[in-house]
Amino acid sequence: MTNYKEQLLKKIANKEAIVGIVGLGYVGLPLAEAFCEAGLRVIGMDISEEKVAMLRSGKSYVEDVPSNVIARLVSSGKLRATTQYADLAEADAICICVPTPLQKNRDPDISYAQQAGQGVAPFARGKLISLESTIYPGGTEASLFPYLLKNLTVGEDLFVAFSPERIDPGRTDYTVRTTPKVVGGATPNCLEVSMALYGTIVDNPVPVSSLEAAELVKLLENIFRMINIGLVNEMALMCNRLGVNVWEVIDAAATKPYGFMKFTPGPGIGGHCIPIDPHYLSWTMRGLDYTPRFIELATDINTHMPEHVVTKVADALNEDAKALNGSNILILGIAYKPGISDVRESPALHIIDLLREKKANVSYHDPYAASLQVDDDVLTSATLDAKTVAAADCVVIVTNHKEYDWAFVGKHARVVVDTRNAMKAVTDARVIGI
């Protein structure tokens, strides 16, 4: 009987293992870079011919991975990009980094993970298959096992792990190597192999007892953030009613050296994780006749913040005897957070939709996002000059990119609705907080 575990451990220890990565997006590409820099060869697979063509020509489309790095890794032969699952046959370990979005009814969509499992199944024998995509408890088994375990025994003939990604686009203080990485295996042998693999790129791999425990770790991390954001957003709503500056309250509370963690309010939540991941657990628990009340309450508060912002804009215009209908509204920042171009689930999208529904003339500026598809229209980022700012009946700060000169905005804007407290140091402007 072939001892696949010992073969894999030996290859990993000797830096002879080849790592396959399915999905070369904001998670898969930094992971590929990390394995290459650790001395392993990587075969990256993505169904997008455009992405693969860019990588083959030495160009990156992920902000956190420079093109010069990709060019060096491709030219040295450490990184090979392909659109074919069959090319992963020579890999010793395969990491699956595909989207796991929500369907329109907010149920999990694991079809991409299932397709990946089906794609690698014909040559899974002797390999480690690790899912990195966020999924509900039991989702790794549900998406992969029906394809991988045909005529194979997990823990002997192949090894299955779940190791949730912790990529935070635009972040520079923590890297793939310095961010602890949670690893759960389907069996003790699976955990041993996956810990060895991830130990080549992470200083502190963190083992947990099962796939389900690892799946829940990822959900807890993002549910924690979502609920605390919901809490401070509700505090902002209450402070608004009380006539109190919520930012002053939060900053003062943050001076307590223990027992308080600072979160800040905003126009809503965005990105690839926080607006989506909690619904995986909600969906799972509803099937067990349990209502996750904290998650549902925080979701309700956060998803209604764009409406609160639009009300603030309407109130600001009303003070100038203007209606939303026909007014010119300039949105500053449409990415879901500063310093990146990613607009997925950004509250700016909802705010723009609501303003357009009220017949406002909406334009935007974002130094990272040159264009934006809105319904059948394509909006392009405006030129941010004095004329543009002055022409707006109201300027709305949604994303506080560091490139913005807030004093300049305050000097030329008629009125600013500031959802990020970006104008706190500007005293000679008409600013309305959240």
C-alpha cells in the first residue's frame, strides 16, 4: 500500500512539492506568490483566459501583487498559469480559492467550489486538496466529498483540509507570512499534511480539530466585525437623534485601555466578506430551527445605513430650498474601503442607486476606480477640480481615500455629507456628519 502521507511530507520538507491553485483572484494570486517565494513551484489555474494571458505576459491585475513580481516568477518558471484543470495533474497539493457568493435569496452558492472539486477529482489520488473559500459549517464536505471520495479514502488515498483565507486587500502591516493561518483537516493525517504545507508560507499555522471548526473560525471573525459595525452604526443613529457627535463619543470611549475595541460607523458595509459571510451561518442555523438574532439585527442596521445617508443628503439640500430631484450630487470614493479599487458590495453602489431613484444627477470620483457600471449606464470618474466640486449641490464622502485633500473639498463644496469623519480637521466648511 502506497504511503501517500509520507511521500507528501517528504516533498514538502524538501521544497519539491508542486502546488496547484484554482482561482487566481485576490486570494489565489497572493497565495501563489507566497508559495513561489517559499521555493515551491506553482501551477495556477483560472477559467478566465484574460487573467491567464496577463499572468503569462508578466502582468498582475491584483493590487497587492506587483507586475514585476509576476514577471520574475513567470520567467523563472516558478509560476505557470493555465485555464485547464488537466494541467494540475502534476501538482502534489491543490488549493481552491474560488468565489462562494450568495444567491439572490441569500442562500449560499457553492457551485464554484463544486466545479473545482469535480475538476480536480480525476487526479486527486495522493494529493492534498485544501479549500480556502469561505463556506458554511459542513460546506467543505458538501462541495468536495461527492467528487473526491469516489474509490478513494480520505486520510489515506487523499487529504482534505479547510484553511480560510485571511487576505485583506491593501493591507501592508500584515502579510501572508505574518498572518496566522487556521488549518483544519478531515482526519489527523489530513491535518498533518496541510500543516506542513502551510508551514512553508506562514510563520504561525494554527491547527483546529476539524473542518467544521475551521469553517466556523472564518465566520466568527467576520460576524464579530459585522456585529460591532452594526453596533456603532446604531450608536450613530441614536447620537443623530440626541444631537451628540458620535465620533467624539467613540474617540473618548477608545481612551479606555481595556475592555473596549474601537469600531467606527459609516455608510454601510462592503467588500467580499463582511456583508456576505454571516449569512452562511444564518442559513445553516435556520435549518436547525435556530434564529441567529445578533446577526439578523446587525444586518438590518448595516443594510439601511445607505438610506440614512440619502436622508442626510436630502436634509442638506432642503436647507438650501432644493430637492433631490434634479440636484447634482458628487460621490467621493466608491471602493468599499480606502486604498483599493474593489467596489464589491460597496455601500456607495446602494447610495448611488437610491439617489438615482430620486432623480438626482449623480457623478463620482475615485482615484482607484476609473469607471462604474450602474444599471445600463457606465459612469466614469470625474475630474476632481474646483469647478467640479463647486458645481455639486452636495458632496458625499463615502470612501476616505488618502489621496483626497479635504481642505480643498471644504473650500469649494457648497455642503458636504461626511460619512467617514474625514473633514474633522476642516473648520471653515459646511459639513454634515453621519
